[in-house]
Amino acid sequence: MGREELSLSQPKVLAITKRTAELCGTQALLHAAGLGLVTATNMATARTVIRAIRVKGVILCKYSWSDQERETFAHEVANLDHRMSVANCSGCSGCDETAHTPGILTDGLPVQQLLSAMERAAKA
């Protein structure tokens, strides 16, 4: 998939991950749902992104963080905005940063649950 232009008005999902958006296995599903994917490599950057752009949900990368780190990030996101939908990514396989090959999700259910939660929040 080529590099996509992100519209400023397009709703975004923030991935807190050490990978770029282009290598994240969730990108194709989110793009198909009309959402852009942006990444932050730490919680300080995530806070800035959440405040600066139209973030509707957050996904926490399985392979970038320990379970404890993901739990801490989820609590910090909830403290920033309790309405923010947060999901733990199930992980992807086949990601090759050197060859710029994106990962393929091993289980799309967390992303689908994130999308459903975001949809419910938009209607509330």
C-alpha cells in the first residue's frame, strides 16, 4: 500500500507503537473504515497528538510494549479523555521494517471492537 495523504478533517486512530503507520497491520482495516492511522512512539507524544488532532480511538501495539506498559498507556489515555475508545492490538506477523513490508493482523477482532466502540461513542 502506498503512503496515504491524511486529511485534517478525517477522523484518526492513534497507534501507540514503535512502528510507523505504514508498517502497522491495522492500517488497511482502518483505511477501509474511512479512518486514518497516525502513530506515536511514547505517551508524551500520544498526549500531544490526542490534544492536537481529531483522534477518535487509540490502539496499543502488542509487540512494541509489555502488558504492563499497555495497561499504563490505556489508563493515561482514559485520564485524558474518558470517552476515548482504546484497544490492545492482537499483534501482526510478517512485518519487515527493512523491506518496508507491513504486518498482517493475526486477529482483527480488537480492531473491529475498537471501530464498534468508536461508532457507539459518535452516536452518544
